[in-house]
Amino acid sequence: MWSRDNVLLNLARLVLITHFFIWRTRHRDSDSMFLWWITMAGDFWFGLNWLLNQASKMNPIRRIPNVSLLNQHFDPPGCTDTGTGSSSQLPAVDVFINTVDPVDEPIIYTMNAVLSILATDYPAGRHATYFSDDGASLVHYEALQETARFAALWTPFCRKHRVEPRAPESYFFAAKADGAAQPYAGDAPGEFVADRRRVRREYEEYKARLAALFTEIPQRSDFFERRSGGKGDAGGGGRATYMADGRQWPGTWFEPAENHRKGQHAAVVQVMLNHPGDKPQLGAAASTELPLNFSAVDVRLPMLVYIAREKRPGYDHQKKAGAMNAQLRVSALLTNAPFVINFDGDHYINNSQAFRAAMCFMLDARDGEGEGTAFVQFPQRFDDVDPTDRYCNHNRVFFDATLLGLNGLQGPSYVGTGCMFRRAALYGADPPRWRRTAGDGGEDGGAKAMAQDNSDACRRFGTSMPFINTVPLAAASLQDYGAVSPSPPVVDGRVAAELDYVSTCAYEGGTAWGDGVGWVYNIATEDVVTGFRLHRAGWRSHYCATEPDAFRGTAPLNLTERLYQILRWSGGSLDMFMSRNCPLLLAGDSWRRMHPMQRVAYTNMTIYPVCATFIFCYDLLPLMWLFVSGAGNEFYVQKPFQTYAAYLFAGIAMMELSGLLEIQWAGLSLLDWVRNEQFYMIGATGVYPAAVLHSLLRLVGLKGLPFKLTSKPPQQSGVSHEPFAEMYEVQWAPLLAPTLLVMAVNAAAIGAAAGKAAAFGWSLPQVAGASGGLLFNVWVLALLYPFGLGVMGRWSKRPYLLFLLLVAALAAVASVYVALLAAFAPGARSPSQVVGLLLGSASPASWRS
């Protein structure tokens, strides 16, 4: 709960804001009524935005998962992966991992994510991994084969010695980086050092094999092409890409050809690791072939499936949302777990208990809390961020304050990765609280679309009857958490054909996929809208932060990449507000099902870029310093200025103090808060105005701005290289220009004020009158400090250079301003007089002249 101090402070600020607007409406006195109206609208918008932001944080609740209690009920001793007793009673989980390009998303990241999933501490027979390769690359396919082979060593090693984290790159590199020995938690300490050394060596060889795929596959393809004499079916005359067995790869070729290029290729669904069943299988004792002793370790590997959905010209494939909906259908035909969890390709499991932690919320039997939960969202954490978090990649104010605040309402929004869902909720099921019963003449217990006849089901879910037959089972899991183990699927020719069919791009035509079923389409922020759809239906969610962090990923270190990431988020959020998914458009049943403050929170999350329009105007107001000359000439947007400035400074001070109290109850550091304030200003000066422009263009029927996907730097943790080298690279883009303009205007304003003071010899009252504006200029430059470092590139390694550069710029502007005033403004001192004043060689009489 909020502290009493926080409540009183926000009430005081609300009173202040109210009085401020009353005062402004009674004093419509300005040197420019046009600017007066702009600032009036801006002040009103800032006040409204602050009110919406605070209203959704009035009841922050921190819920801690009790994994030990969960294990007592569903996975007691004898049922664990290392045990030999009966099968676990934990429900099954289908894990979705998504990637597109093995270069933009370095393959070592992606395969480490898969390895961490295969080795996670969850019954091997109760989770399956579905790897979606949306680029249909043979590199990904063969890398997954290599990963499955290495997992046969890595997974038992993790179980035997209980190592953390279970992504080998992070495990080995983290141990090397901090130089500290990790506490041992396994059962064979005497064998640990030798086992670790052997696995580390095998991992280095595995990495070498992954890197070699980029040259090995083209060389192999050239060999098979020469052997066939160029007579192979190369699909339209292009050079084919060949698999290891000599067959042509049905996906994307290295040299694109008809039916084998990005956006045009057949579906590929291949089971890499079969379902292991529920019975533990102990490994072998140490031998010459494998010197590791796994005789007391369950060596089963979870099911692993490769998916590349079909793509054809003329179809909108809906990017990540379309890929996950294809995974949803394929997984239903194979394992149909009642819960699914999704990952981006650069995120790995950092805490092997993460799945169990999410189940603590999904299976909570108190007051139907668990059954009414649609998803559990984990915070995003990152490994490669610089210690000062210059570009606010951790974004802790959002994750640990905003989402924590929503935990006291219907729950946090969905943020795209590290989120466990209830499958039935994704299919459109009603939550228990809002489910109609047979006595009401409605449907029984499951989902509203689950008990329809075949024609209705086909219109909703598509025409695959095997898939439609799995839907009621997902609804039944609302009551039965999966205590009955899923039967290991048998992938015969009929099942394989059905898997290909539900992966075709034409399958969803005329259905509810992307609307009422699955992840939502036609918007850049499909994650937020999908979560909104579930909350609108009456479901709730939970925020789950664990220690250590459940998942970790890779953040964009380059300033430009980070700004493009924020542009995609903010543009998609504004698109949501201007679409039929606008939180203010809820009506009828949806209006009752969504908590009023949850609606307020979604409104605030979708309109925040609009504030940038006014912030940008405020940041450019110092231009008045450059155009107003003379000793007594002044320009005021609001008169009396002293009262206006007092209101502004009081309001800003209360806002910042409220932020400090917020980070206190959220458990954040002062640096987290400072970086959040700085990057909000950076976004408001350049990124958010671009997002507003994008949404306005789309509103009038134009295409809008292109959203660039975030590229990740190649991982080089195993070799010696400059730490955070990508942070010092400058990638110039139009997105940088507005913020550079704001910095230049505010620096020039300070220089112009100094020049004006030197030229006219300001009195103390004049200095006091200008101090408010000058403090604003300094405040803006301080908030844009990380941006200034970013555009300096490698020079930013010496931050003091930015300060010296600003001082030199101020001196240059002041000098030019003095020269111009001496030439055109009567009563101004000459440059020589100013220099003499500064050097102490001019007499007081000459100053007055």
C-alpha cells in the first residue's frame, strides 16, 4: 500500500494543480496568446497524465511465490527429475521461443536460450519446447540439431550439480567475470571440478560447430550442386541449399529463389526430440566414451520441435503474433499443455525454478485466484547493460513500480516475453467469475466457444478437426490442472500432414485468429493489446519477480537502436489508443469486466506519447532569448511571470518528490529514478513526436513510419574485447535530429542570456527574473546528458569532455550575442568593454557608458 506521506503529497499536488489552472484562467496575460494557449493545453495534459499515472498505483501489491509449498502439493520428493518415484503432478507447459534471423539475433544467444529451457528444473515429461524460426533458415534447423545433441550432456550435468544459470554461455562467462566461486548445491562435490572442465571443453567445441554452419552449409550445397551437374530442382533457376542427407532444404535458401526466399517458402515442422514420457530414465556410469557419471541422474530431455510456418506473397504474416499463433496450433496437436510460456530468442532462463514460480499463481486455490489468472508476467532483466545503465535499458521504474502498482488491480500488462499464459484464455474462454452456467441457459464451465458445433468452431478456429478436437481439452484444464500426464504423441504421416496444414498462411482466413483467438494482429504492440483483450474479458494477471531473476536477455547498447526500440513501443501504444482497442471505448459486458482503474492504467499506457508534443514546444521556448534584445526587453508567456514560475517549480518539486517516494516503496535505487527521468525527456524530444506523427499518418490512411526491429550485437564474451564497445558506436539517423536541436536551443539560450547580461550589465532583480528560465535550460540539458554522451561516440569515455564542450559552446554563443547587440542594440556595451570588464581593466565609469 501507499505510505501516508505519498497519499498526502499527491493530494497536495492535486490541490496545487487545481489552483494553478484557476489562476491561469483568471490571468490571461501574455506577450503571445498563441503560446499561452499552447502552454495552457500542455499544462492541462501534464496534469491529466500525472493523475492517470498515480491513480493506477494506489494499491501496489508484492506477491512472492512459495515454490516449496507448490512442490509439497504437486511434486513431492520422489517425483522430481532426479528421483525414481512416481510421476510428478505438475501441469504440462508448452514453451514458445521465437527468432527470425541468425545474424541480427546471434545464433549463440538463441541456442543458449533453448539449452536453458531444456535444462530447467521442471519434470522433463511435463514441458515441451517449440522453436519458431520465422526466417526458415537451414542454419537455425541444423543449429537446433547440434543443440539437441549437446543438451544430452548439458542437461544431466545441470541436474547432477544443480548449477545456475542453466544457459552455458552465461554460466561459464559469469563465473569467469566475477572471479568468485559459486556455492555448490549438487550431490557430487568431489566430481564437480572434473565434470565442469569436461563440459566446458565440449561447450567450446559445440560453439565452434555452430559458427561453422555459416560456411559449412554453402560449401555442402556447392558440392551437391556440382555432383548433380546442375540438374537438381533449384526452384526457378536459383542455387539450392542442401541438407546433410542431400535433400534440398524446403525453407529459405542462401541464394533466394522462387519458393525459397524470405516471405515465400513451404512450412517445415520437425520433431527434434521426442516426448520422453513420465518415467525417469537414469543414465550410465562413467566410461571411456563419457567420463561423466550420470548413474543417479535422470537423463531424459524434454520434447523439442522446430517450426517454420509457410509464407507466401499476398499474405500478411503478422510478424511475431502470427508466428506464436502457429505455435499455438502446432503445440495443441502434439502436447496441448494447459499452460504456455513465450520467450524472445535472446532471453534465457536465469532461475531454473521460474516455471514453478509461475505455477504458484496459476494453481492458487484461494478464492478461485488461480483459475481466474490468464497470465503471469515476469520482469525483463538484462546481462550486458553498462553499470550506469546509460540508456535506461533496465527500465526498472516501469517493471518494478508501474507493473507492481497494477498488481493491486487486475494485474500487469503483457510485455512480450517471459510470460506464462493459460491456453484456454488465449482461445477466448471466459474466466470462472464471468462464466455462464448451464442453469443460466448458457454454456457449461469451459470457454464460450468450446462447446459450439463444428460449423461454429470452424469459423472460429479454422477447419482442422484434429485441432478443434483439442480445444475442449484446453477448456477442461481450467478444472483439471493436468494431473493426468499427456500421452507421448506419435507423429505419423497423418499427424505430420495436419501439422503442415495448420502452419499454412491460408489457414487463418475467415477465422477469429488474431482477433478473439490467440495473439492480436495488425498492431506493432501485439503484446499490450493481447493482454488488454484478456483483461477486458475479465481475466486477471500477476506480476512475478523472483530472486535471482527468472529470465535475462540482451539489451540494445547502441543509442540509435535503443531509440528505435522506444519508437516501436510508443508508436504501437498510440496506435492502440486510436484503434477499436482503445480503453475508453469499452462498452456493455466488457465495461463491467475490466476494473475501472485498470482501464485508466491502459489509457495512460497508450496516450503517453502525446505529452511529447507539448514537452517539445516547452523545450523550444528558450528561442525567445535569441530573438529578444535590449536591456529592458523581455518576453513572457504568462504574466505575472514570478507567480507562474512559483507554481511551476512547486508542481515540479512535488512531482519529483513523489517519484522519490515511489522508488522507495518499489525498492529501486536513486540511479534507476534518475535514468528513468532522463530517458523520458530523451524520448519526449525525439522519439515520441515521431510516434505521434506515425499515428496521425495511419489515422488518415497512410502507411506511417517504418518500425525497425532491434538488432542485437554479436556475443563476444568468450574473447577479450572492449567492454560495452557497442555503446560507443554512433549510428546517425533522422531520429537523433530533434533532440540535438533541443540541446542546441537550450545551450544557446544560456549563452544568449550570458551575452545579454554582459552587454547590458544586468541588475540583481534582472538576474533573479531570468534565473527561472535559466534553471529550466540547465534542467533540460541535465536530463539530455546521456543523449549527449551517446552522440559523442568514443569521446564519451571521458564524460568531462561533454561539459567542456558545452562551456565552449556557451562562450561562443555569448561572444556572438555581445557582438550583435553592440552593432544593433543601443545602450549595449562593446565587445572590448566586455573583455575589459572580464579582465578588470575597465573603469566603473566606462561600464555605465
